[in-house]
Amino acid sequence: FEAAQADQPARQRVEVVDGHGEAARQLQGGVDLLRRIPIDDHRGVTLQGRYRVEVRLLIVDVDHTLLDWLRAWAVTYRRLLADVTALTGVAPATLLDELGALHRRRGSPEVADPLTRLPAMAQWHGDDPHRVARLGEAWHAAVDAGDAALTTYPGVAELLREADAAGTAIVACSETAPHIVERRLRRLGLDGYLDALA
């Protein structure tokens, strides 16, 4: 953002950054900058004593901005491929091809219980409830492994804590289902800083 001199009205520019690795690198730079900005008397943020910007609302993306989602996702799917291959004998390459096709059809890698939607798994379970249940168990074990690997990027908790202490309203946005986002934020202790989830 840009700010005018303290005696002039503040102007702000919000830049949306996307692209997984680049976003993470740029966020880290931004977090490092914001860590050096002292927050004073709940009226705003003072930048180097010369500029004054009043931040009343902070809107943040969740996955790959607050959370290292890609790492957790990789842990989930590595565990899933290993367990499902051991259970069913279906090759990991086949599972990856079918999961990729499912994610492209759905427009997101966040698909609830994807195993039952895969052709190779439908052929393996043949509507046998015991086998369907075993696939569900494999999926939930993989999700639990991914959740256990979930971390925030450095400085995120501190930034949210300082913004919250300064009276800044914080809104988190995600295309992921709200119950999943809430579970992740709660697990990492970030839910208490947020005023809304969109």
C-alpha cells in the first residue's frame, strides 16, 4: 500500500498476489515489513514515524497465504496413495491420473471423500459396504496426517495478533469449504483473531 504524508489524507493501494510459490515469497517479505511497523494506541499503524496509515480492515486469503497448504496437501496425498495402493493393489499412477481428472472436473483439489468418485475404486469396491468403509477410513487417515503437518508461514500468527490488538477487523477468504477452513484455523490457533470467514 501507499500512504501520503501524515498531514494529508491516506491513500491505499491493495495488490492481490497469486501464484503459489511467488505468493509465499512475497507474503514473507510483506510479513517481515509489517513486523517492523509498530502499532500504536489502536488508531492505526505508524510507518517509520513519517507516514500514518490507518488499517481498519485486513482481508487475507487462507491457503498458501496464512497456511502452508501445499505441504499439508502433499502429506495427505502421499499417505493416501500409499495406503490405497496397499489396500487395493491399484497403482499410484492410476490413482494420480484419476484424482487429477476429478480435481480438474471439480475445479479444485479440495474434494470431500474423493476415493468413492474414482473409476478404479468403484471397480475395486463393487458397492461392497465393507470396502467402501475401508476407503473412507483411508481417506480420513490421510486427511488427519495432512492436518498434523499443517503450519502457518513465519510471522503470520504475530501479524494477526498485532492487527487484532490494534482493533483491525480481520476477514479470511477461501474457496475451500468453510468447515475445513475453520478446522484448520482452529488447529493452528488462528481462529480467535478472525472477525469473519468468507
